[in-house]
Amino acid sequence: MAVVLACVSSVASAIPEGPGFPSAAWTQRELANYARTLEGPAEQATNPAFLLRLELQGLTNTQQWLQRGLQDPSWLSPLAGNTLVLPLCASWAEQCTGDPYRYPGSDPFYDTEGEVTPVVFYDRGCARISGRVWKPKQAGNRRLPGVVIENGSIQAPETLYWWMAQALVRQGYAVLTFDPRGQGRSDLQTPTGGQGGNFNAAVFWEGLVDAIDFLHSTPVAPYPHNPACADRYTTEVTAFNPDYAVLDLGRLGIVGHSLGARGVSVVQSYGAPGGEPWPGLLDAQNPVDAVVAWDSLSAGEGIVPRVPAMGQTSEYGIGGTPFTAPPDPEGNKAAYRQWVAAGVPVYQLTIQGSTHFEWSLIPTFPSSSWCPDTSRGRCEGGWGRPLAEHYSVAWLDRWLKQPGEPGYADADRRLLADADWQERYSFHSRSARHYPTRDGRSAACEDVRAGCAPLSAGGDNGGSGGSGGGAPAAGLLLVLLALALRRRAMLRGT
């Protein structure tokens, strides 16, 4: 272990990497790095096919929103606070459309790969929550791990995250996407005026618990908040998860962006020693097994590391400007250090040339490339989003998949594919990992971009997470015991 720590220490100083500061070369590199944050809007503005598809899908989405109000006028009740412009992105038009190629009618995913069912359920305050459950078309009788994806705040409807829902369905997950209270097509407020969105950040953890309850609801154990709110509106709500039959209630991951990342950080804490008790109504204990937090994993008061967590962070945040001096290379690792100190597996990465909008695909908003090629009728390629998808899915596979399921056997290999993604890691901020592989070796590394020491056997790596990582340690104990007994026998024979 001392050798491993020495190797880790030797690479920890590789970031910041040259050129030196201050210098013209440093400034030139920084301006080129920042320019990457303008790639997304530039490629969209110069692609007539993308702009046409965006406009047409936005019109379709607006018509669907208007039709919902005509069929059920209670969606426009003053009690709900809903209008065409409130909550923000209620219409799913213009920038709120997200990737315009990921909708039914234009994306073959819905015909060949995934089944998507719209759902509506009440949150604990009787606001109506609009969402969707997703599953593979060929799920059959398999029991699949579940994932709940939570939006960011302000201008971030669920449509912006359908790229991740599709990726998870392809990898064999059952998924729930939804608009939290105050967002997208859910109610702006409760019937008594209880707010959501940025006016009440707590909905991003309280509402996430409600969403988990809905995902885990069944005909035998229906979603608990619907009956208490049944007299509020005439809206037909979904009594239980229509995909309950394919869901393994014993395996759950949660993914969140922005304020949703804060939400998943808080929710995973429930039930941990020193944390608040699990507040859900269907599970006796916190059912969350793994977390992915996009910009970013939270630390500090109210956060107790309990389950394996991956944090992904941007360099320039919301409306950021170029750096005028080197940032703290350890500045994005507060949560990482908290997880390591608690002995819980963790991975923290920062994407080079990135903004807060790498994970929410908002047309015209500053971000690295995410739709450079539409020649095949869909967005292909890009910079930040492919990296985010690769590591997010691999992390969930590492902790949620079982032998024989897609992604189980190669999850570690994908997480350790440093050479494939190294150029996209930040050269300002150190990305790091501290967790065990399935065979019990330590994957600890304090600067992934600079290069990592070979995997070590065992050691302090954040625990096995129930992956069978303790087997090599047990084997080593048996070997040591055998050697001790042999030595004892030899001593008796002299």
C-alpha cells in the first residue's frame, strides 16, 4: 500500500499542467479552452436541418400542451398556477424542446428499443407531477434495476434528459423521468400555494422521494399520495407504476443535474448513521444503491455519504467567463474527499471546456458540441455529453448490475478506460476516483488525466459495495493461515 500511495502522490501534482502562468501561451490555451463552450450554439445556428427540426418539434409540443388543457381544463386552474409560460418550459417549445431528434415520430428508439408510458401522480403537497416510465421493449420477465432521473431547476424540463433515459433503457434499466413541482409540465404550485422550483429547493429532495415511491408502487402497494389528493382536481392520475412487473425493487440508482444533483446527494443520505431517517412511504429503508450527480455532487451539512457516488463537474458553470488565473486544482473535490473519508466508493471528474449545460441539452445555450452531425436524422458525436453518458452508465452498471446482465462484466473496464477519454478531462481541475473493482483491487487515483498507478490488490479503496470485492482478501487470509500452520508444524518437528 505504501508503494501505491507513493505512486498516487507522484502524479497528484501533474495538474496544473503547462504552460506556465502568467504567460502568453497560458492565455492562448485558456481562450481556446473557453471557445469550446461556444461550440454547441454555433453548430446549431449554422445547421438548417437542426433549426427546422427544432421549430417543428416545438410547434408539436405546444399543440400537445394546448390539447391537454382543452381535455382537462383543471390543468389551467388558478390553484395550480399553470400558464403557457409558467412553469418555465411548460410548452416544451423553443430551447425547452431539448434535442429535437429524440421524440416519438422522428426517433426510431420508440419503435424498436424502448416503451415509454406517460404518468401523472400527486406529490406530497398535492401538486400534479407529469412524468414518464421507460423500459426496454424486450424486457420480458426479467427484473431490471431502476433509475430515477431528476431535472435541474429553472429552464430544465425532463425532455432535456431523455438522452440519458434512452441510454439506460438500451443498457437494460427501467427508468422514471419527471418534472418536479414548479418545472415543465407539472403544476407550478400546490393547491394551497406551496411553491416549487427555485422558490422552494426542498422539492428537489422531497419530490425525489415521492418519485421513488411512485417508481416502487404496485397494484398491491399503490402510490400513497394519490388518495389523499383525489378531491383536488378532476385529472386522472396513475395509481401505480405501470412497469412494476419488470422492476427489481432491490436495485435503485438516482441521477440528478444542478439542483437535482443536490437532491440526489441529500436523498442518498437518508438512513445513514448521523443522517435523517428515510422519509419514503413504501420502503422501510432507503432503497437507493448508487448515485450520479451532474454539476455536482454535494458536500457539507446535511450530506452523509452512504452509497457509491459519481460527481461530474463543469469548468465554467453557468455564464462563466475565461479564467484569468489558474483555478484551485482541488476545488471540485470537496464531496470526493468527504466520500473518501467515509470509506464509501466515489468518482469525481471534471469535463474540459465545459459549462453547466453539458447535461441539459438546451439549444443555443453555451456548451461544448453535442449535435455536430445530423446527416442520419439524429444528433451524433459531440464532446461533453458522450463522456458524461459513458461514465454515468458505467458507474450505475458497476453497482447495480448482476452477473449475466448487460454491462456487468465490463463495467470496471469502461470506468478505467482512461486512454479513451483522457483528452476530455479538465487540465485545470484534478479528476479522481477511489473505489474497488469487482475483483477487489483498488482503483484509487488522484489525477486520472495525468495517469494512474496499476491497480493494487485490496487496500483502502472505499469498500466492496456488495460486489464480491472481498473475495481476494479472504483468499489472502487463507494463504496466510496456511503458511502459519505450516510454520507451526515445522517448528514442532525440530
